[in-house]
Amino acid sequence: MVDYERRGDIIYINCRNWIIPPSIEDSGATLAIVLDILSKEPNVNRIILSEFKENEYDPQQVRLLYSLVNLYNDLLFKEKLLELSEFAKCKNLTRFLHDFRILLMEGLRKDPIASYFKLLMMERILSRKKDECSLKFLERVKKAKTLMENSLFFQHAKKYFKYFKLGSREVYRKIFNSISRPRFISTLFNFSIPPNAALVDKYEVSNSQIQIFKIPGKIRYLYYVYPAEFNLLDIEIAIIEEARNRLSGMEVEIDYKDFERARANFIQTAKNLIREIAANYGYRLSYERLEELANILTRYTIGFGVLEILLADERLQDVYVNSPVGEVPIFVNHSDFEECETNMIPSLEDAESWATRFRLYSGRPLDEANPVLDTEIIVPGGRARVAAITKSLSPEGLAFAFRRHREKPWTFPLFIKYKMFNPLFAGVMSFIVDGGRSILVAGGRGSGKTSVLTSLILEIMRRYRILVQEDTLEIPVPQIRKLGYNIERLKSRSVITRVESELPAEEVLRTALRLGDSALIIGEVRSSEALALFEAMRIGALANVVAGTIHGESAYGVFDRVVHDLGVPKTSFKAIDLIMICNKLRTPDGLHTFRRVVELVEVRKNWVEDPEEEGGFVKLFEYSAKEDSLKPTDTLIYGESFILNEIAKRVKEWRGNWDRVWDNILLRAKIKETLVEFAEKLGRSEILEGPWVVASNEMFHSISESVREEVGYVDSKLVFERWLNWFKNQLKS
């Protein structure tokens, strides 16, 4: 009795105790078993033969197998070619009748091509005979041959007949090409590349190969993943399988609330276990290979499986796992190729495993009574916001959306490199952050609001404490903390999931205001906390920079949302100093998008009812599509900005001296631009990352202070010379 299971349109055949190869191309007995199963199971799309490895046959190959099943049925039951009673008295045909019966009943199931060639030989021999029995039986042989030749299998196989050799399975290795993967991977991969697909890009992520294909006639690209796990040797798969079995019997506690540390501890356990098992097998492992096997074991034990490969790809922005899981591929949003279809189809087992981990990770439910779960996950090389849904919201069950964030915080120089904004804008915003003003970063979904907000945090001097309030954890607080910041994160209740054990946003904000003087960062202003936030800013309860994100496509759109949707009084709205608008722009063909800051608007205080009509919104920067860059307005260039002059009033040497203010802004811009220039010239991308940028900002402030003490004011030329000298020395160290 063959042990197999049907899951949807996939047949899983358990081959663990077989003495024959679990491969159609290598074993006629295996082919016969598979055909017997398909004869009882209609509408199968994939077949998986599972041992230590799983050999998977895709829909195209399964169609060939069904063709053999149909051929067998046609020959034996429809045409009834084995009803040979009419030849009972033909003594000269005894051997032919026996061979014919074996060819159709057994040969066709185990070695159909050999059966075909034997049938051809039988036809040639019979055609030389002139007796009535032989001529009559010859017609039956020709009928069988014609049915074979007209079948899909033989139509496909005939181009490989040159590889046929009696007793060899080489021809079947040309016809069937199973995908062989470790048994611990339950995700399905389609490794067949569509005809005429053009390779447009390739790179590596976590030792896995990524290829991007353009498919003729399709707008969507194919994101093709070949995981490193598929390169494992059989003995390495056996080691990992044994390690998984042992771990399942061990009491290994995983603290999902501190998953990074738990994962690091688990990897060390995995290394020790793999080293021991490999020694028992007599298999010598290098340190690098031990590290890789331990990471793979961790990925498929307490981790998120192949999902981790996607989340480690810095060029991906979104990953979508749609319902019904197991029937549709994963889709991704790529920074260069927009939305792509992948060659990966997650199994229901994958989805249920991820859902369980998200529940443990977040401490929140995900069930029919609570069909939405928002959380954040961190995996090696990636960090993502997770939105998971299930029944009753999703009629077809589990589905997931992952918004990938950079593992490292965004910085101003990085945004300059990617043209999100230019150095002058960076200089102005650096000046404004130091001035301790209130800023809202607005835009639509996916416009880069949170990333820009994160980069603003790194412009705050490390001498100040920072409080971050979020309902969905997106700002990389742990990574910012590692940069030496005094930063505290506060988690508020999501307006979507409404977990009762969490405090509502307005209570969290009021708590933040009692935690002492701090810069305040609001992940997103979206509900009742807005009233408390704007009131606190209006009465001056916050002495340092306040910044947050909000949905809105324009300054007036932000005003309309805050005042009319969130119920903030107009007088309190005036507490906002600046509104930055981010946008996702499209190319004329509509096929590509790119992100840009498109406006910086200051909010003046001399209006009563409508800031748009009464001159309360004044642009300092606006986007030029022709130049693909932000352009400063005359208001900014000629020193007529109300907010910048308010900042200048607090500094003795700047008060009433716009030239020195502008000179300081240009100095900040030049430093940011220099970081980008050197990073590109030297090929040292790390210069644009947090450690370098934060060190550069602090050195700028330190040098500015020493120059002011020496010459009585901040001499920009002298500051830049000393900063550049420090920077070049840092490059050498």
C-alpha cells in the first residue's frame, strides 16, 4: 500500500521506506506507482515524492503523466486491445500475444518508450508474415502504435528518442526534470523559465540567487529565486533533518518578545548540534559551512523559512502573500521593477506557521474573532511591518502583507544619493531640526513618510532624549539606540486591531508628556491622540523638536484631515511649523514609480479660518519635474521664511542677519553633499549610513562651537575645512 496524501491539487507521496529511487526518471517502478495514483486522483497539478529530499514535478510534467494514464485506459478499456480471444487458435502468435500483453499492461506503465520501440519491432516482424492470423494481429499492433504516437506524452518525447537505449533511463531524464529540494522546505518553487524570457538583472541575497526576467507580452516581471538550500549535499540535508528531529524532542524555550537574542542563542545551539551530528557521520565541516547550515536550520525551525530570503533583499519594498494560500504565487514590489510575480508558492503549512509566530511575536490574537494582526518582525538582513488577516475578514483564509524597512535607519545622505531630495533641502531640514520646530511629514501610502521621519531623528543631537510613539512598530528604534541615542519607544493601541491590553494613543501621549523634556516622534498621527498632541504643542509643553507622519497629499489636505477629520481646533493646528509632502511619482508610461519630497510648506500664524485662502501656507521648496529636483522658492532665498527667522531670533549672531543663517544652511548642505560624493567616488557605501552620518553631525556641532569660541562667530569656511580634515582622517582609519 503506497502512503500518499492529497492537499488541494498536490499529491505528496511518502518514499521514506522505499528501496527503489523516489524518482520517475530513475525508476520504472516509481513511474508505475505514480501512474496508478493519478488514475485514481483527477485534476492534480503537482506531484511530490518525499524522502530526505522532495522531488517535485510541475504541472507540465504532470500533464505528460496524465497522458500516459489516458493512453493506458484507451488501449486496455476503450479500444480493448487486450481482448485477444479471437487469436486463441493462432498457435504461431503465442509468443507475440504474450509480449503484446506484457508491453501494454506492464511496459507502458514502467518504460513506455521501450514498449513503443518493441512494438515497432513486432510490427516489422509481423508485416513480413502472410498468414491471416498475423495480418489480423498486425492491425491491432498498428492501432496500439498509432494511439501511442498521437498521445501528448509521445508527441513530447519523440524529440528525445535519440537518447533511448534499452535498459537505460537516460531518455526519461531528458523528458522529466524534477525539482529536488530538502524535505524541510514546504514552499513550492517553479524553476521552469517561461519561453523567450529575457534576463534583465541578477544578484545574490543571503547566498541565494535572484534573477529578474522580462516575459514577452507581460507588464509584470518575474522575480525568480533559487535558494541556497537547494545546493545542499544529501549528507548536509540528512544532518539538518536529524538536527530538526532532535530539536523537536528538546525543550528549547524561545522568547519571541526578544526574538533577536533568542535567535542568536538558538543558532549557537544549532551549531553545537550540527557539529556533533556531522562528526557522527564522519563529515568534516568548515567554520563557514557550519555557520551556513546553522542559519538554514534556524530559518526552518524557529524562523520564517523562505520568507526570510525576500525580507533580506534590500531592493524589495513590499511582499504580498494572498489567499487562498497554496494556489497563488507570492508577489513583491521591487525598487527597480515595480510589482513582480515570484516563482514561489507558499504552502498552507507555511502560512499557518507564520501566523503562529506572529501571534507569539506580537502577543496578540489572530482568529475569526480578531481577524487582523499588525506587528513587526526582524530577520537577518531585514525588518518589516506585518499585516496579517484571516477569516472572518478574509473569506479564503490567511493572507499577509509585509512592508519591508531597511535594517539600518535611513539618513539624509542616503536620500540625497537616491534623489529623494537634494543637499540644500537637507541643509534646511538640519537647521530646522536643530531649531526644535514641529514637523509633519505627509504623503500617501508608500510615499516614504516613515523613512524620511527616521532620517530626521538622526539629525537630532545625541544630547537630547527622544520619545517615539507608534501603534505599529516601524521606526527602527533598536538600531537607533545602537547608535548611542537616548531613545524610548512607547506602544499605543492600534486603531485597527484594538487590543484592549494596550493603552489608547491619547493616553500614551499624555504619559510621554510626563516623562520629561524630550524630542517627540509620532509614528503616525491618525486618531484621537491628535487633539492632545496639538494642544501640547500650542501651549509649549514640548521644548524640543516634534515630528510625525500623517496621510495627506498637500498642506491643505493635512489641514483638512487634522481639523475636520480628527477634530483639532484651528488655533491648535497653528502649532505645526512645517509640512513636508512626500509623493510617489510615475513615469509617463505608467510602468515605473519613484519617490520624491515634492514640497516643504511653512505654516504661518496670521490666519483665522482658512490658511490656504489667507496666506497661512507658504512654500519654501517645490518640486520641478523638468529638473527632477526640489527648487527653493524666493521666500526661502530672500530670507522671508517666518519659521527660519524665528529660529534665528534665538541665536545672537543670527538674529537679524539672514546672510549668516543662509551661510550656515549652505554649510550643512555642503557637508551632506561631500559625504555622498566621497561615498560614490570611493565606492564606500557605509559612509552614507547611520554611524558615519551621526559622527559627522556631532563633529560639525563640535567644530562649530570651537570656531565660534575662537573667532566670535561660526565661520563656515573654517568649519568646513576642519570638518573635511577630520573626515579624511576618518577615511584613513
